[in-house]
Amino acid sequence: MKFLAVCFCVLISGTAAAQNWTAERKQKLRNMLESEYSIKTQKWLGDLNAQIKPGATPSERSMAAGALKLMLYNQAYGQYRCLTTSASWAEAEECNKRVGRDIAIYFRLATDHFSAVAGRSDQCEMQTRMFEAEIEFPPFPFLQGAQLYDIPRMVECLRK
């Protein structure tokens, strides 16, 4: 949360935050997020590799790393969207909490109930993928291969 506060303070001036997001400010925010998420990705991938069972196949390792990258990419975009569309710090902070909660629910559903949702996964991914957002906010080089999803809609779709 401290990072979001720094981004917000550095990049926002005036009272209506969403009105102040020029292309230049959005790029500065993206650069800040890239720096923050580069560090976070390296740390979390290291932690993940340390926790993967020794007998895991390369495919299983790749799937785990891909899931982590998907989570980080969606979280980074969520922070970007929350900051650039919120009218106040309080609104941005609440938005960011929702993003974190939604991602946690999605991953709990996808991991704890994988066999129950696996059959719907491909269809739900197509219905909830945010192609336009990926154009505006492409994955950082270290998150290549990850996609953006409307996570609340994804959870709703998987639960059907």
C-alpha cells in the first residue's frame, strides 16, 4: 500500500485525480509499476521455485509460474486502473482492495476447486479476457505470456 501512496502523491496534483492523467503521467505510473513488479516477480518466482516439490514436471513448474505471472499482471493493471480512474485517494485505495480480494477469490477457486471449474475455464477465459486493456497496458517483459481478465466476471463464470 505504501507504494500506491507514493505513486499517487508523485503523480497527482489537484482535486479530481482522474482528470489529471495525461499520457505522460500514465507512462510514468506504468514505469513505476514496472519497477515495483520486476522486484516482486523475481522474489515471488524465487519463493515459488523453493516451494515446488522436487518431483514436479517442467510442465507443472511452467504452469505454476504462468499462474503467478497472470496474478501479478492483473494486480499491476488493477493498481494502474484504480489510480487512473479514481477521483480520490480513498476511492483508489478501496478499488485496490477490491482488486486484491477479487484476485484472491479467483485463485482460491482455480486451485482449490480446479477439477470442478476446469471444464469451463477456456470458455470463461474467452468471455472475460480484456483485449483492449492489454493494448493499453501490455505485460511487462518479465510477465510476457500473461493475460488480463475481468476477474469478478471470471469468478462468476467459473461458479456457474
